[in-house]
Amino acid sequence: MTAGAIAANFDTARPTVSKHLQILTECELLKQEQSGREIHYHLNPAKMREIADFIEPFRKLWDDRFNKLEAVMKKYKTPK
């Protein structure tokens, strides 16, 4: 998709979306492809997998913590 097509899906200014696209491209989560005057952005699945693999241990950690918090909240729930 082009930056304009992507921006059309969000309720924010196009320069803001363009800045995010720039950062995601620098992080290699997106790839750019020049097509005439337009730049099309594509997801980089290999880099996405790398990020997903990196955060997986943290996801389990947070799931465990939220489950414990939920158990405590249910235990001490005040009646209405």
C-alpha cells in the first residue's frame, strides 16, 4: 500500500503516519518498493517473526502476572 492508502485507514494526519512508516522501515518491519513516483510498503514477515519470537517469553510472563492479578481481584471483590 502507499502511504496515502495506509493513512486513509487512520484518524490522524498523514505526516504522522509517514513518520511511523519511516520508523517501521528503519526497523525493517516494512519494505519499500518504488513504483514510478509512488512508494509501496510491504510487511517483512521474516522480521515480524523475529520480533514475535523475541517477545514470546515476555508475553507468557505478562499473561501469568495478569492471571495472578485477576485471581486476587476476584478473591477480594467487594459486593455491590
